[in-house]
Amino acid sequence: MFTNRIPHLSCVLSPLSVAAFAIAGFATPAAAASTAYPLDITNCGQTVRFDKAPQKIVSIGQGMTEILFSLGLADKIAGTAAWVGPVLPDFAEANTTIERLSDNDPSFESVVGVEPDLVAAEFESQVGTQGSVGKREQFSGLGINTYVSPADCVAKINTNGGNGVRRELFTMDRIYQEIGELAQIFDIQDRGDALIADLKKREADAVASIGAAKLGALRVVFWYSSKEVQGEAFIAGKNSAPAYILKALGAKNVVTTEEEWPLVGWETIAEANPSVIVIATMDRRRYAADDPAVKIDFLETDPVTSQLDAVKNKRFVEMDAQSMNPTIRTIDGIEILAKGIKSFGLSQ
């Protein structure tokens, strides 16, 4: 079994890191123009005006928080919420200094109580028309700006608690858009450009390491969790972040639905007979199959799943759940799966 028990690469680019790009042959991005305020940003169908860079942020969603950390904005974050697992190691110390409003979705009152001038959310289901935390109009009525990750609203219909329907394949361009817009909002464009360059280089290196064009029709399934261990499984749909990982590596998703995380029966999965199963790891224990050890035990003992090619050959890749979400960690996911496929001897 291949796991993701490897150190995360830093997403913070210090001056030394930027200098390393130039030494390695990657030119340091030219200095970006400063932000001219007031700044209008069109975000998930709404125009948000910033008269100046926000000074106090509440970040809802681990993916959003880690992007803000990666941009060097930890000192601006007054509160966070909605966490799946541990923060990226490089930000562990900074994270201990920030108030955790809730491990899950916080209440509207707890967010407002921090007195932020910006609420940044990972999902529209948290801050949106049917927001579990609050509607954007509720926040704007109190003079609080909101920003929602474009990855959760571009070509996506959110109808099911954040697990909506994607009409087109997610790509990292949406995350790069988010990084670029946040960098513009905070007038730190150089940091945004450097972070995007780093992520693009890591993806290119991971793809090159495996000879992705040789994978052909390698069948892979991503299992996030299940409400009941022996019940239907939340499996990555054809336009999800894991689907982008598979496309980058030239492998094949066994699921063809546009729903982001459809519930799929194991009999249906067995018909596709995947060669590799990617198993989500997380600290969360909301559902019966959140624990990766529970997932593997089921796969190896169930009469149907134990006959799968991936199970017979123990081709399991454990991957942090955040790498299966549309975040900067999607690049981690490409790196982890590439290493796993190589370790199984499937990249020849």
C-alpha cells in the first residue's frame, strides 16, 4: 500500500525560494502593478467592492485558509472554521495563534462576533444563497465583504450541501484565479504570481516523473467516504478535482456522472474493476467510513470488493481528503498518485 505519509512541500515562497526559481532556470515574475482602490471584484455572480485591503478575515473552509496562509496572510486571519484534517505542516505554528470558531460550519453569530471586514469561504453552501453559515446579503448588510472560491461556483450548480453538479471539468485555473484575486484584493500580487508559478512547476514535475502518456486506460476510483460502511460510497465524479488529477496523469475515472461526489454502489464499481483505489484520509469521523482503516478492512473482506483487481493486488493509495477537494492540495494529489502508480509498477 502506498500512503501519503510524506512531508508536504511548502507553499510559502520566501525570497530564497524565489531566488531558487531563477537559479533553476525559472525566471522570477516581473513586479506586478499595485492595486488601485476602490477595487471591484466579480465573485460568484456578485460584485464586491474593496475600498482598501481587508485587515481582519474570518476564513471558512480549510482549503481557503491554507491559500491565505500560502499568501502570507496569517496575521490578517482572526478566525477559522470547517476543518477536515491537520493544517499543512509549514503553517502549524501560525495556525495555533488563530481562533478556531468551529471544526465544522460556524454559526453566523460567531463569525460576526469576530468583527471581520472580510469573510472568505471555500464553498457556496457555506456563504451563498442557501448558506449554512449565512447569506452574502446578511454579511454585506453589516458592512462585511464576502469572497467565495471561484472553484465552487464556476460551471457548477450547488444543490446538495456543497456536493453539487459540475458541468465541466474542474481545472487548477480556478484555484489560480482565486489566488490571483485574493492577491489583488490584498495588494500582494508578487506573492500570488510566485505561488502560482510554484504550483504549476510541481504539477509539471509530477506529470513528467511518471510518463503520463503511457498510462492509457488505467482505471482508478477515488473513495471519499460512506454513510454506512457496506452502503453506497461517495466516489469522485467525472468533473471533480480527482478527475483533474486523473486527466493530468492520463488515467481513467471509472465514474461518468457530472455529480461531484455521487453515491455509487460497489456492484457498479465492481463492473468497472478499477486497478487502483485512492482512499481519503481525514481526522473527521462524521460518517462510518471516514477512517481509512475501516475502508481497507471493508474492501478486503467484502465478497464483492475483495475480488477487485485493485484489492487483490493491494493497490491502495491513501490521500489526504483535502487533496481531493478543489484546493492548492490538488497538486499534492497529483504528486501522491504519481508516486503510488510508480510504486505499483503501472507506469511502464
